[in-house]
Amino acid sequence: MNKALLCVSLVLFGSVAQVAAQTPYYQGKTIAMITGSQAGDLFDLYARMVAMHMAKHIPGNPNTVVQNMTGAGHMSPPISSTPSPNPTA
């Protein structure tokens, strides 16, 4: 009985101590949101609203930046963010 109580208390209190000691991962970092529309367009406004709201709810309160990348019918952000294949492989 005492061993079981000791094991349970170590598991509970040991994990709480580790969580309290961690610092937020996004503290002092910047998150970039890329939108495929022009500045001032409706999709740009949506992205800016989401970025402002998202920054408040991520631990560490990171900075959020909305980048506009127009062209190709809103397909340039996904194309530019995918890694290119390795030509030597």
C-alpha cells in the first residue's frame, strides 16, 4: 500500500515539476503567415485577423507577420513553401 502511494505521488508531483520548469517554445519567435492575395483584399484581412487572434493564444506570445505573395491564382504561396526535389538523388 505504501509503495503504491509513493509511486503515485512521484508520478503526479514529478510531472508537475517538469511542466513548471519549461519555457514556452514560441517565446521571442516570429510566426509568418503567407497569404496569396493583395494587401487590403478580403483574404488579407482574414489572415491579419487570424494572426492577431492566434498570437494571443499561443504560449510565449510570439510575433505574427502576414506576408502577401500575389500571383498564380493564389497558388504561389504553396508552391514557394514546398521543398524542391534533390536533383542529385
